[in-house]
Amino acid sequence: MEFWEKARAETPGCKNVLHFNNAGAALMPEVVINAITDHIRLESEIGGYEAAERKRKETEHLYDAAASMLNCSPKEIAFIENATRAWDMAFYSLPFRAGDRILTAASEYASNFISYLQVARKIGVVIDVIPSDESGAVSVDALANMMDQRVKLIAITHVPTNGGLVNPAAAIGKIARETNVLYLLDACQSAGQMPLDVKQIGCSMLSATGRKFIRGPRATGLLYVDHRIIEMLEPVFLDMHAATWKATEKYEIRQDARRFENWEQNYAGKIGLATAIDYGMQWGLDRIYKRIQSLAKMLRERLVQIPKVTVHDLGKEKCGIVTFSVEGADPYQIKAELGARKINVTVSPKSSTLIDMQSRGLGNLVRASVHYYNTDEEVDRFCRTLSEIL
């Protein structure tokens, strides 16, 4: 039995739907579902605080599991309630000054760019968009030519939400290291889908979510912060978990990445996320990524054969996200028609990656995203059903 066949058998949702919305929220394996529900049940039986104390080993394992996935120290990991908040905690801790430059990508995610705009309005930082290369990815040469003493941060979305593009994270990291500039990588769509080594990538900070390709529960996320810069970053807010009240007018911030956490946490989610990371790591992220790329390539090849369908994915390297439009058809109607047939996709709105979508003259797109537990037969069924709808 192939590894993906075993994983599929261990995923209850596969019996109910054809799930091509893994870049939204993947189907959880049974072992993750059990880990979450077991803890919630324990809380109901003995109390929340008492359950957390009894399961301390399991909750603490999250830091070891995440560190293994990212190749870092457990002390460089923080558990945050979602990827956007993890990214925010890193970004808003930076001591920006008027005139500082933020370099970002044309395909940057809306939530991130809104944060840049807010800081630009409040403080006077400058936002510069790095040109794309001929493949649509961040141009490393252009980035190198843009570096100067005013650059405070390079902030890149590794895998944009609106397509299969994979930005050259490690090449960007090399420039960041050479120029001693902080580098924030949004790995929301890449964590769990492909191998991520923060040492090889060279990022200073990385944010990720549990619900997507890691296959964990919603409302769980991770933040990695290089131990060499932790002390220079003061979180935008602190509580008695992130800091200790030492005297009437004195507090002391934690020395590890948990300074970005807060006291109240989703313990069932934390255990579920740790379980999901372990589950994915047992298959191997190299093997997972190879399987995902194979399915996505097949899906793209089949879609372009359907009349009036145009695939819009960019990049030399493409991942498991596939976006397309249908001439004369509303993406939301396509989603609804597929959903009525128990096929899950979503819509990537123009506003989610505004600069990239405007530059390519695109509107809203249908987004299908595959995972390793999907099958060739599901790709066939998806395309056949789409053809019938059209």
C-alpha cells in the first residue's frame, strides 16, 4: 500500500467529499481528531486547568515537533492562535522609523500589505514592491539592486494564496544575510506542503498555520523567531505569560520565542497541532511534496483541455495550489455547483493579492488545492464534473 493510500484510509472526510480546498483547511486525519476530542473530553471530566496539567507533556511536545519540522530550536517556536496573528506579532514588534523601507512581493497577501500600509501611515515607512522575474516569482536580481541602508525588512509570502507559485525563499534569504536585513517569511501556504528549513532559507522570522497543509485544527498557528534577534523584538502586547512582574514598576520579558504568546491558549488545539506535525513528518515532507506536485501537475494538464478554462498559475516551481477562470462564468457559481456535488474548492478574490491580480488583469479565480491523500481518480472526477457543469 502506498503511503498516501494509508493516509487516505486514516482520513474520515475522504469518504464524504472530494476535497480540493486544502489551501483553505485540509481534512484532519483521525489521529488528530482523536487527540483534540480526547483532551476536550478530559477537560469536561476533570476541569480545564487540571487537564492542562495532566497533559503538560503532550502540550509541550508541540515545540519539539515544530522545531523538528523547521530545523530550529524549540526555544525559537511560539504557539499562536493563527498564522495572521503570528505574522502580526513578529511584524509589529519591529522598531520602525520614518523613512525605513519594507521590501515585499507583487503577490503579497492582503492582510500583510494592509499592515504595511498602516505602519506607513502611522510612522512614515516606505513600501517598495520587488519586481517579478519572467516566471512571475520575486526577482532575486531586482531585490539585490534595491538593497540599501534604509531597508529595514524583507517580507515575502512564500506561496501566494492565488496560485501555485513558489517564491525563491532561500535565494531571498541569502541576500538578507549578506546585507544583515531582517527577513519575515509568510509560510502559511507552504508549511506542511513542502520541506522548510529555516537555516537553509535564512529567514529571521516565519509564520505558519495549522489548518492548511499541516492538517491540524483551525485556530492554531506557529511563529519561528531566530534566537539571535529575539531580544531586540518587543511584542506589541505583553501579559504574565510573556513577561514576569518583578517589582511594582518593573517587568521582565521572556528570553525565548514564547514572549510572543499569551497566557490563555487552546490546549486541545495545541495537542492537535503537535499530533498533526508528527503525523506529516512520519511520511516525510519530501515525499509529501513530490506527491502534491504530481497531482497538481495532472490537474493543470487536464484543466487546460476543457474549453473556456484558463489556468493562471505562475512560477518555475509550482506547488499544490491550482487557480483557474472560466470564460463567462462566475467563480462563486462554479464553487457552488461543485459544492452541490460534494466537491470542495474555494474562490481566490482579486482583493487577496491586489497588486498581482491587477497587473495581470485578473478578477476572482476558482482555487483548487490538492494534498497527498487526494487521488488521480479524484482529479479525473473533478475535471469531468467541471466539464459537465460548463
